[in-house]
Amino acid sequence: MISRLLILLSIISINAHSLDSRKIELLRGRKNSDGEKISWDKKFSSDQYVFGKDPADSLTKYIKFLPKKKLKVLDLAMSEGRNTIFMAKKGHDVTGIDISSVAIKKANALAKENNVNFKGIISDLTKYEFGKHEFDVILCYYFLDRNLITKIKNWVKPGGYIIFENFTVNDPVESRKNKKYLLLENELISLFEGERLIYFQELIHTNRRVSSIVIQKK
């Protein structure tokens, strides 16, 4: 049973930039195919940053829950690196992984722009394996593959943190697509049952529905 140190089920307005429908869409589980990689490379081929250069609004708030020291961080499905670079700017040792080489190239450019470094890995998450208890913090924003949850728990160190955010099945935009890659209401709590719950919330911005959680591994 999760220790409920803090559970906030709320309906609040959040920064419009963080959920701008022109920039945010579901980064759904990516299939193991060259065609899928080509599709994402094409998506990120614009000179503009599809999801912007600023970190997710929730991450800027959740970072207060992390220890005030240099941490080893993994950013899953990092896209163009907005969260990766944010964590690197905070002085952390950051690894980002994404299927798109174009996205990681743009993340490298963003890192150079901000005078920081990170390790970029081009790979399908369903194929790549990290070491057991390798990371202090794992970020997963707008990418949902339930088969990876056990691996994510394995990759983070005991006492380490997982920050996870995704759209829910009640989102009026993403729910028109494959609901397999959307969270049920309160599902994040059950997915991480048995770990220490630091923070949980389900948000509404205009008519978008988002669920996010901060977990500490026992």
C-alpha cells in the first residue's frame, strides 16, 4: 500500500505554455520499426522545437522534491530535450533516450545553447536495457508503455525518484486516438503501488486532462 504522504487530486489551471495544443501531443508507445523512426524523425525535422525549449511546467515544480545534490537522471522518450537540458542546467548527470536521431540532434543543439552536456541514446525504448539501480531519478513525460513500468522501477535506485506524466482517457483530443496509450483516472497510483508516494495530481487545463506523479522507490 502506498504511503500517502501527500495526495492532491485537484482541478486547477496550469501554465498555458506547458499544455499548448500546438506543441503538446501524446508521445505514445513507439513501435519497433524503421518506419516509426522515420515518422518521428520527420516530425522533428522542423527548425522549430515542436514542444518548445522550456521544461514541462510540472517538472519545474516537482524538482523541489529531489535531493539538493548532483543526481544521475534518465529522461525517457526525451524528444528534443526540453526536460533533459533543464535537469542538466541544474547540475545533474543526465542521460536521454529517444527513437529519433533528429530529436537528439536538436537536443544537442539546445545543450550547446545552454552550455551544458548530456548523454544521448538513439534507441527504441522497448529494445534498450539500462543497468539495475543505475539512476537516481527517472523522468517519463507523455510516453506510456505499461510494459516498461517494471523496468523503470528496476532502473531507479532504492530511495531514487520517478516523475511520470501523461494524458488520461478523458482528454478530449488524445482520446480520439488509441486509448491504450492513455492513463485511466488514478491509474498512476496503482502502477506504482508499493512505492512511497510523494505527490499525485490530475489536472485540467481548459479541456485537457493530465495525470502526474512523483514516486520514491522503497
